[in-house]
Amino acid sequence: MGKLTVRALRIVLAVVLTGTVFIQALMVWALVSGNDPEDGSLPLTPLRLITILGIGTAQVALVCVWRLVTMVRRGTVFSHAAFRYVDLIIGAIVAAALAWFAVTALNAPGQREDPGVTLIMGGVGVAILGVALIVLVLRTLLTQAVARDVEATQLQAELDEVI
């Protein structure tokens, strides 16, 4: 991975992380200060809490991607240490899907005349879980790459002994 690619990715990750922290801070302020009165039409407080947690799941994934990019840059991504970050990303995606299902459940009673919205929202939750499965498949590929790297190192050591 080139220096320009790493730098661009880190800029994007930093901007997104900064933006999500700012949004979380504003949402927490709205909850704590009571400056945003609810009119009773929506359960805004539970939605805000779920949104704050959902943003937190994205932040966990962003930090893990940052760490993996660092490992790629150092040439250490094909090691067992990378699995910790990939597993955290998978967990964050699953947590985000659960948060989305919670939002769907909170929104469902207001959609009695049009249940299609709830079905679409449920489909989005399933799609989020699909992303977790894709990352799980990528983790399996990483497992194979690490095994090949270990095998290549052992074969190189044997070859060095022979020579």
C-alpha cells in the first residue's frame, strides 16, 4: 500500500471520527441539558441513546481500521495480532445491526398504516449483518494468508540450513 493511499485513508478516517465525536457530543448535550423538548410524537430519548451507541460502533470500527492500516504499513498485518482488530470490527458491525433493529422496533408502531417501511428497515438490518459476514470471510482469508506466511518462513529457515 502506497504512502499516498495510507495518508488519504487516514485523513478520511480522522475526519469521519472527528465528525462522529462532534455529533455524539451534541446528542449527549441535548439529552443532558434538556434544551430539545420532545413533542411526544416520537420516542426521541431512546432513539438518541441508540444513535449514540450506534455511532460508537462505527468509531470502534474506524479505530480498528486505523490500526490495521498501521500494521499494513509496517508489514505486520499477516500476524495473529491482526485478528484482534478484525474481530472487533465484526463485533462492531453486529452491534450496529442490533442497534438498527432496535431503531426499527421503536419505529414500527408508528408505521401501522405502512408496514413496508418496517420491512425495509428490517432488510437494512439484515444487510448490515451481511457486511459482518463479508468481513468474516475476509478474516478467513487472513487466516489462510497468515498460515502461508508462517509456512513460507519455516521453509525459508529450512532452506537456509541446507545452504
